[in-house]
Amino acid sequence: MRKRKLGRTGLEVTEICLGTMTWGRQNTEAEGHAQMDWAIDRGITFWDTAEMYAIPPTAETYGRTEAIIGSWFASRGGRERVVLATKAIGRASGGYGWIRGGGARLDRDNLVRAVEDSLRRLRTDYIDLYQLHWPDRPTTRFGRRSVPLPEEDGDATPIDETLRALDDLVRAGKIRHVGLSNETAWGAMTFLRVSETLGLARVASIQNAYNLLNRTFEDGLAEIALREEVGLLAYSPLGGGTLTGKYLDGRRPPGSRRAIDQRGSRYDRPNADAATQAYVELAGRHGLDPARMAIAFVLSRSFTTAAIIGATSLEQLATDAGAAEVELSAELLEEIDDIRALYTDPCP
């Protein structure tokens, strides 16, 4: 498995990252362990999780995924073989009352508590990459199109306070590196500026959605990723499974994400089916599995550090991980851009 540099940290991570958010809801502990066994045997040593997983989030499954990873470490050992990433949520509206007493924020007290809780569940002394799951301020995340106004920030935690707390946690050895997630170009550059000005821990990566149905990362963040060496950890490279074609024509396969998540999908939008159909047919014309083509496209971007893949079965995991062996031709890439010209980012 090829590796790529993680920002300016000196650390290298596998270009396929093992996603874990189904463990504890769609997958049992034993199935999660089997996926970790499979990954480690094939050299996939970069794993990503979050305090709020499993997904969809509930009070009953909160922290369950991290606990499954922790039990794997306890039974298998070899923590040093894995580059482990997890995340803490920012201010949340409309729920998540079970997370840190319903007052989840990115202030010092919250971050210290979140890190300690994750370390306990993960059964480890350190986290390699600690990410802010989303900003404390309102932003255009999770498909929101309208740009929030500064006066909507309310009592959002200042970025310098968040970064000072993270820097202290780095100095304490509890986390090694810092990353962002679901962040904007303004947010990423502000974190970088504050880090440079105050001499604090520097952001190493940004975990945002990026796939054939949503290439909005290219609009501003891609240049930051390249020039500032803050690489993309692309989540949902299959658009929540959409780009496999399994949801075409309104289908909801039993046990699938859309079948169990009542919040709806950001990939169930006008033109999503038409674009998906076009990409699935394109893969077929080139003799490729559509999932592998979609993930290989993400890996082909110069600003990508890793593609995060998640699966509910070992068969799905093998198919998705196989994308690392796929090289897309110049002709195919041109055809992908032609489809995008017809259906431009239908699912931002």
C-alpha cells in the first residue's frame, strides 16, 4: 500500500484510510475486528474514527466505534503499527445532548475532556491525528449552500483559544498532530495564520467530503492544500455509497445507510441520479467497477493525501481498497470532466 506525506509532520500515511463509522450500528464488534485484521494484513495502517460514531449518531451508540477499536488494540496489541485519527465535534444545534453534557464546544475544557474520553475508549496513550469534526461557528457544511453571516457566530469559540488548547495537548503528548474537518477556506487559512503568529501546533490535514458528485473542494481549498501542505483526507469518496449505483431509481437496500438513517442524505438531490447513472455507465464502458473508478479518481488528485473508505462487509472493503491499484487514463479523466460539465456538483 503506497504512502503519502501527512502535511509537514514528517509522518507518512497509507493513501487508503480505513473508515469506521459503521462499527457499533451496522457492524458488530466482531465484524469491526475482522475489518481491522483485514486492513492490517494488507498494509492499510491509517485509520479514522470520531467520538460521535457510530453513524447515524444516537445516545446509545455514542463512542461505541472508538470502544471497538480499543478492544481490538487490547486483544491484538501493536498500537504502534497504526496511525490513528479521531475527531471532536464543535458546537451543535438540534441535538447531540448526550455529548459532553449537551454543551459540546471547541473550547479548552471541552477539548481536554473529549481527548481524555477518546483515549480511554481507544485504550491508548496518544492519538496520532486529532481533528475538529466541524467548526464551532456556523458554516456551509453538510450541504448547506447559504453563507452564514458573522453576526450568526454568537458565542463561537475563538480559533486562537481552540488552537492554544490543542497545542497544550500536543505538548502533553496526548495528541501528536492536529487536523480540521468540514472546514472552509477562510477557516483553514485562519488556523494557519494563528498557528504561525502565535507559534502553535500547525494544521496537518483537512478532512472534507470529496467525490464525483461533490468537487467543491477544488474551488478554494485545493490550492490551500497544495501551497500550504495541508492535504485532503477525502471522506465519502463514494458519496455515501451513491456512486456504486445502489440507490438509483429510489432504491433503499435493506441495511444500507439510507435505509436506517432518517436524517436523509445530502446525496439525494436533483441531478444526483442522472450524474450517478452517467458515472456508472462510464465505468462500465472502461471495464471498471464504479466504486473503484470513483475512489481512484479521488486518489488521482494532487491535493489528496488519503481517501477514507468504509464498508459493512469484507467484500465491499476489498473492492474499495482495490482502487489503489487502478490508474485512470487521460481519456477517462476527460470523460469524467465532461460529465461534471453537465452535472456540476449536484451534491455539495
